[in-house]
Amino acid sequence: MARITIEDCLQQVNNRFALIHAAAKRVRQLRKGAEPTLASKNKDIVVALREIAAANIVISKTPGKPSEEIDTLLPEGKGLDAISGSEEQKETSEG
């Protein structure tokens, strides 16, 4: 059974709302095909929380709309905008 504690994750993120928001964004990335930074056979949410707890992804605040305040960055420097932008380009070129 996968076990991860919120306290482990809160050492990397300053509050629970930011943690849940960042984890949800990371889960969406994983479901769209992003490579996990940790080897795991667990569900996407567990992988996302473990990545946050291990500081394998960086959570940074950026000014903007409330829905855009937290940007989850991958270690290679590819942010959510870069990932979703490249997928949008694929969809427009295919369609």
C-alpha cells in the first residue's frame, strides 16, 4: 500500500491549499504523458505527492490570475506552460 504523509509534503510547500493545487497540476501532467521523476507503480496522485515530498519538482508562486498563481516546474526547466503549449501545437497541427 502506498503511504505518503502530508507533513512530508508541507516541508516543501508552505500551505495545504498550495500543496493540493500543485499535486493536482502534477497529476494532470502525468496523465498527459509527462515522465515521473520517481520510479513507482502507484497511482498518479501518490507519485505526485512523493515527487513534491522529495523536492523533485519545484513549486514557485508567479503573479497572475488565482488559477495561475502556482506553477509546477520539472527539473529540466519545463514548466506547465511549456508542456501544455507543445501539446496545443500538436493538436492544432494534427487537426
